[in-house]
Amino acid sequence: MNRTASEYTNVINVCRDIFLKKTKDYGTAWRILRPSSLTDQIFIKAQRIRTIQETGENKVGEDIEGEFVAIVNYCIMAIIQLSETQLNAMELDEMTVTALYDKYKVEAFNLMQKKNHDYGEAWRDMRVSSLTDLILMKILRVKQIEDNSGQTIISEGIDANYFDMLNYAAFSLIHLSKLKA
């Protein structure tokens, strides 16, 4: 389990670094987005990954690793938008946005460790394409919950699905880093 923790931390720290650099470039313009818009952004990224996986063609030229990084970061943004309802400011200072990213990064890590224990690291035997499909399935679930005004009868809420998508994207990044090594 220590290997997973180390690999996971490494890929999430790459995502965090990109997120913070983009925050310096763009500020927190993403704060204007509703959670449903962030869901659609995640969908766009996951759909592009799936298309490239199915066709073997990449006409834009940007690798799928960057798309998985974007999924991690969009999930964190969505979790912040859902959870931090007391934040009214559109522009967050660097210290605040870093603290929020780290808060939800830790929460995702803790969830990953619990599930990873219970599932016996099953993700290690999964294909990246299957993880992509799971992300797409979670997106469709979130869209349905959003269409139901956030209400569920028996299922996990929107935030749980964002955490799962974040972790599936992190697992994909770990797999892809091994292919490049």
C-alpha cells in the first residue's frame, strides 16, 4: 500500500502544480462555473480520451495524460464549488485556493486509501480504457443527479462521484507513467 500512496501522491502533486500555475495565469476565473458546467468540462475531457483510445488518432496533438490531469483539477474545482458555499468571492487569493486544493486533495487521498484497501488494489489490474469508461459512467450519474436537483433516493451524492472520478483519473495517470518509464 505504501507504493500506491507514493505513486498517487506524485501524480496528484503534478496536478496540483499545474493547477497552481494556471491559477497564477488565469486567477480563479473557474469560480464563475456552476458545478454542472464543471461536470460538462470533465465530460469533454473524458470523451476526448475515449475517442483517442478507440480511434488511435490524436489530431490535436495534446496527450491524454494532460486530459487526466485536467479531470483531476476540474473535480477539485467542482468539489470546492459544491462544498465551499460560504465563499462568495469570485477571485480567491493564492493562499486560500492552495489551502482548498490541499484540503480536498487530502480528502481524496484518504478515500482512495480506504477503498483501495477494501478492493485490494483492483485498479492495478484494470485497463486505462476501463478507468476512462468508469469516469464517463460517473459523469452520466452526476448529470442525472443534477437533473434531479441534487436529490438521490439511495445513491451517493454528487461530491462522492467527483471524488471517485478524481481517483480514477489519478490511477490512470499512474498507469500511463509506467508505460512511459
